[in-house]
Amino acid sequence: MTHIPLVVLGGGPGGYAAAFMAADLGMEVAIVERDSRLGGTCLLRGCIPSKALLHVARVLAETREMEAWGIHFQRPSIDINVLRGHKEQVISTLTGGLSQLARRRKVTVFHGNARFADSSTLEIAASEPGGASQTLTFDHCILASGSRPSRIPAFDLPTPRVMDSTKALEMADIPESLLVIGGGYIGLEMGTVYAELGSRVSVVELTDTLLPGADRDLVKPLSQRLQKLFENIQLRTKVTKLEDRGNSILVHLEDAEGASTREFARVLVAVGRRPNSDGIGLENTAVVVSPKGFVEVDAQQRTADPKILAIGDVCGEPMLAHRASHQGKVAVEALHGDPALFEPRAIPAVVFTDPEIAWAGLTEQEATAQGRAVEISRYPWAASGRAQALGRTEGMTKILVDPETDALLGVGMVGAGAGELIAEGVLAIEMGCSARDLAETIHPHPTLGETLAFSAENYFGLATEIYRPRTPSHEQAVEK
């Protein structure tokens, strides 16, 4: 039995961020990770490998787009083994770096499957056959166990032709045809990768839109582009059954026109994620778990058990790596006695499709649901010199403004590199900037980033590159 004052259960972005900060603050800390490497879902089978493959997909798309400039490339030859190997090298480089950082900070790392025996004890079963089990006692534990792909029992066929996101990222092959069940960000990102690599991709979504949780204005340009990239997109459609035909999967579909069937070489089930709160012994503690499986926490990430805190996917939406990392630091600061609270004004979200979609703060749909009055300004990238030069004019920047104070409440973007641009919007919201602050901040020209300032100018009816007749509301805004 080993006693360590602070134990972090989970070595993902939230877990290692918490452990490293704790070590930097002089605490004795250990990480317990079931995988043989640090990094968690994000690094090993999520954010990083998917973005590496999306980069490849984007380069392939650019070779086609250059034809408009009179530059023609030969049809690319794809070596799937080299592609897969390079992806794994990216992961290996980053996981190796985390291991070195843990050693330099003197953070002890235990590998194995952990379970709470009680509120101050973890039993760690060896993940490898023949390995030794261990018992850890602690003063405090930060639960950072993450999430996993949601599963539909009826779709769990004993065949590699039916994949979840983890299996899809392994890139066993480039199937001739692929059905993506679910029009959320995971399905659309992986569908983009496979489509650019040569698969005929179809998407089935139960609701009436792709990316159901995202702003409709932002989804529209993406949907239009995907209609050209994908073979088929079926909305308001339900998959009722999958049948293994050996060399293919027979998919039974149901929509407003009735039932139908189609065959695909592979099927990707991407219907969301669920928290890893089960099977780890939380019932042996005082931790409260919601009916949806999320661990309940306060603003300092403390659970109902005074010895256990929780961060990241396991304690609620949105399930984002950067949210987990920030919560991990808040939890450590709280344990250190600092007045830390997790109360962000804005948490950015990015869908790394092509074009990318990014938003932060209040969305138009949320404002409508709350009955909150907002002024909305939309700036089309077709008016941006940079977007024209890049040939990516489908984009748009959108801001939501409080009509009483002109305070910036929300920012949304769709377009090339939107994920890189949203950080300015997050900072503006966190700092309590007004639309005038944004408009009067001099942005470099020509860049896509200046569309943020232009959207604020458009709010006042003063945008240079587009004409918007001024209204009384514009006059009032200028007077403020």
C-alpha cells in the first residue's frame, strides 16, 4: 500500500494539466492511467490524430481547388501504411513529451485499471496479464476519467466493418463506401477525412439538420460544401437495423418516405459520447452521479465527497479538452487554498470540418430560448479581400451584442481557419469588451481576423466593404 497526498485518476488533458500544476505548486502527486501512455482520449484516439488526418484531407482538397488558378496536379497516390504510421508518430512524439514532463516534475505515474474501494483508497488492477495489483491511499483525488463513444447495442455486430470513432481513426483501410450514423462533429470530421481519401461517404442524421447544437447560420455554408463532398446526406432518417453480409453491411433505413436498405463497405457509428463514471467504484464514495452519468460538482470542481474532485467530460457538457484542462487547474488551485472558481463567460467550441465552425459565448438559439434581446451583426467573408485571395468566400463572422450596453455576448465563425480565429472572440467576451472596443481595435490587413472588427463596424452600420442602410438602432448605438 502506498500513500500519496494527491492522486489524479486519468492521464488526459485535464488529468495531466492538474497533476503538472500541482507538482509546480509543490504538491506530491501521482497520476493513475489505464492506458500504457499519457494523453487520454484526446491525444491517443481523438483530437490529435483526427486533426492530423484532417490536415491531410485539407491538402488533398487544395490540390483540386488550385485548378481554378490553372494549376493541375496528378491524382494523388495514397500509401495507407505510411499515412497511418505518420499519424502514430505524431501521437508518439506528444506522449513521449508528456512522459518526460512527468519525470521532470517528479509526478509518479501508475498504469492500470483503478477502482475506488472507499473515499480515500484506490485499488489498481494491472492492465497487463501477470502484472501486480496495487493499492493507493490519498488525501484527495481529482477524478479525470473522461468519456467514451456512446454505443447502440443493436449496432454492436461482431465485425470490424462497424466502427466507432476509435476504430475509424485506426485507418485499417480506405473503404469503397462508408456510412456515418450521426451528423455531429465527430461523424462529419471523420466523414471528411475518408471522403477526401477516396471513400464514397454518406451521412444519416435523425434530426432535421447537421450539427444540431450549432448555430444555423454557421452550419449552412458547411452543409452546402459537404453536399458536394459526400455522396449523400439524409436528414430526418433513422437507422433501424444493421446486418453483417460478410463483405458489406446491409443498413435498414427509415424516413418520411418509408423503409429502405443500402449496402456499405463500412459503417461508422458516431452518436455522441458518455462519461466514464461507471465501473470505477464511485458507489463506494459519497460522490453524486446524475441520471445521465455525470458527476456533480461545484464551481471549485468539488464533489459531494470532501476528498474527491472531478473535472472534464466525466462532470458534464461541453466535453472539450480545453475545458477539462482549465477545470483541472481550478481544482488544484482550490486544493492549494487559492480563491479559484470555474466561471468562464465563454468556452470556445470548434468543429474542424472544411470549412471550420467555431463559436463562443451566447448563440442565437440560446438567446431565443432564453427570451433574451440581442442585436446580431453578420459579416460575409465574400467582402474580405483575404478570403477572396484564398478562394474561400463561403465564410461568415457573426456577433451577438447586448442592445442596451453594446457588450459583446457571443461570437460565431464559419470559414477556413475559424478555429484559430475564435480565440480573439473568447478574449473579448471574457474581458467584457463592447462592440465599439472590437471595432476600434486595429487589425492587420488583409487577414481573416479583421472580419471580427468589420462585423462590429457593421453593427454600427459603418462597415467599409459592405453597405447596410443605417437604422435608428444604429444611430442609438453610435450615440452610446
